[in-house]
Amino acid sequence: MLVLGAGLAGTLLALELAEGGAQVELAGGPMVSGASGCSYGGVPWWAGADDAFGRLLAAAPARWSALQDRYGDLGLSSSQLWLHWSAADDPAAVAAARSALATLPQRPAQHAFSAAELWRAEPLLAGTDLAGAVQLPYLQVDPARLQQGVEQALARLGVERSAAVDAAALPQRLEQVDAAVVCAGAFSGSMLQQLGLTPPGQLRFSWAGVLQLERPELSSPIIAMPLLGARRQRELTAGGPPLVLDPGLAPGPAGGLLVGQTSWFDQGLEHPPEPQAEEQRLMAVARQLLPHVAVAAMGRISLHQRAVAYSTDQLPLLGPLQDCSAIHMFTGFSGAFAQVPVLAPLLAGAMLRGEWSELSDLGVLCR
Ligand SMILES: Cc1cc2nc3c(=O)[nH]c(=O)nc-3n(C[C@H](O)[C@H](O)[C@H](O)COP(=O)(O)OP(=O)(O)OC[C@H]3O[C@@H](n4cnc5c(N)ncnc54)[C@H](O)[C@@H]3O)c2cc1C
């Protein structure tokens, strides 16, 4: 089996296929070259609907723990998510978002903070223009530790590692394998087009920008994201602004902080947004969220720009393609760090047994 793309999806799927007895080649990487490598790595296990798929997502924390028990450190740590809002936000929209949280089917414990309580609980954010926040239980996966742990596990299981497959060589490579799984994130659609195949209609991508502040002393265990997150809303609408900005903060890979994120919906795969303006935009977010941290105290500042796949109905795209059943998809996630660990074993099992009813019942087979 050939797995194309070694981000979160490709690596966890390759592990499951190898555990199931398949001979596996995993092409691509390192993880830092894709979206997974500069992700906040938060596990929104409580974000699903009141259905079988939502209940499967709620098992993501247990699944990550089981993976760590089996393979050693994969970067998992317990965290908290703060969904914050500011005085400038529309009070009716804030109230609606808070009542949606209060009725989440998985009933995660929640705690509302005032601005003063937030500043006391996380002094790094002291003085930030926040009107309040709701705290939810969260897990975080550090992408740098995940990469290290998962590569060791893949090597122990005998998974062959190879470089990214060149588009021109792809048709010939596919002739040499029983099945291939496209786990190439934002590049999945163009990969299928190069093979003369039609990508699923729901598959899209946006360009994300995030700043990494590489000063370990700036560490914080929390992940802060806007309650009225613009990206998810924009992904659900056919039109809308080309750029949305979500002022978020998360622990950075191997220390420091990540600050972001911009999402661009009008750029081609070959054309990331202009980096200088992007860095300035994100520096404004850093100054807004960390008003007492001088720029000189932020350490080395690097801009990461990554194309990220999503699907227009917020459900992942996985399983065999309708016009070529030897090629499978595993991409288009919304909350990948909750979805991938619970879906990878089901996809691997279905591929190895040729039995798709479980995934079909979840409503996530390639639509
Ligand atoms: C700033 C930011 C914050 C985020 N925060 C969260 C969060 O808190 N929680 C969450 O769940 N999600 C989050 N996400 C989204 C999440 O990171 C992605 O959905 C997820 O990482 C996608 O994983 P993937 O393996 O599908 O894709 P990727 O990680 O993009 O991996 C695809 C890989 O395929 C490779 N590739 C491309 N072409 C080829 C080829 N021809 N051959 C071989 N390989 C190829 C690419 O180089 C890449 O390495 C965030 C994203 C960003 C950008």
C-alpha cells in the first residue's frame, strides 16, 4: 500500500495499515512541510454532533493515550482551550455562540472567565483587550514530538519511507502497488487532477499564516482562540471575504508560542500570500494578545505559511474514489487532531478487509 503524504493523516494511517499486516510505503514529509507541522495541535473531541460520528470523536483522547501507550511519546499533553471575545464583538453573536457551547452533546466541563480572571490565570495575556472567555477541556499534540515519535514507530513496524512522489512519476508508481491513499492535504486535489481523476466536489483549501515566537520563556499551557472564529464560518459559505483573521495563541512546537492565524481563500496552490504584509498582520495580533511583551522579548520570529485542506460540509473525505477504487482519499478534515486518530484505524481496517459498512454508516465515505 502506498500512502502519499506524511502529515498527521498519512503517518497515523500508515501505522494502522502496518499494524494490520500490510506492506506499507509512506511517501513525503517531513511533517513540518505541511499543515500538521505548524498546527496548534488542539484536540476538539467534544465538537461533534449528537450522532455516531460525534460519539466516535469523543473517543479521540482515549485513542491518543492508547497510541502513546503503544508507541511512546507522541507529544500529547493536557491543555485548556479559552474561547475568548472582545467588547467590540456583537453581543448577540457572542450569546448565540455561548449557548451553542452550553448545549454541546458531549457536555464538556465549561467555566466562564471575566477579563480580570483571565489576566490573573495567564499573566502573559495581562492587559489584552478581552471581554471574557469560556474555558473547555482540551488536549494538545506537539507536532515536533509527534513527528519524532511517529517516525520511530513507523521504522519499528517496517514501514518504508520515501521522498514525495513527483507528479510525472505518479502514474507509474501507482501501477506498482495494490492500493494508494492520497493524504496530501491541500495538494490532494491537484494530485488527483494530475492523474486525470475528478477530486470530490467538497474538497477545498485555504492558505494559512501563523507566526512562531521562538522564545521558550514565553510558554503557556493554554490555547486561546476567538469564540467567533471566522475561518470555520468562512469555510461553510460559498462566497465571503478572501481573507479572515482569527487572533489565536498556542504553545509552539518545542517551546515558545504560535500566534495566528490568517486564512486566505483566493490564492492558488503555487501562490502563498505576500509574506511581508502577512507577517505585519500577524505581528499586530501578537501585540494585541501580548501587550506587555516587547517585540525584542519575543525571540526569533518566523512566519509559516501552509496550504490547508478542508471540506465544504465539514466532514472528512475518505475511502475509495468513485472513478478509481484503487485510489483512496484521507483528507479534508475539520478538527484533524480529533478526527484522524479515530478514523485512521477504521479506514485501515476497511481497506484491509474490503468491508466499508462501518464508515458508510458514519456518513463519511467519499461523497
Ligand atoms: C495555524 C494552524 C492551526 C491549526 N490548529 C488546529 C488545531 O488546533 N486542531 C486541529 O485539529 N487542526 C488544526 N489545524 C488544521 C490541521 O493542522 C490540519 O487539518 C491537519 O494538520 C491536516 O493534516 P494532513 O496530514 O491532512 O495534511 P498535511 O499536514 O498538510 O500533510 C500533507 C502532506 O502531504 C505532502 N505532499 C504534498 N504533495 C505530495 C506528494 N506528491 N507526495 C508525497 N507527499 C506530498 C505535503 O508536503 C504535506 O507534508 C490547524 C492548522 C493551522 C495551519
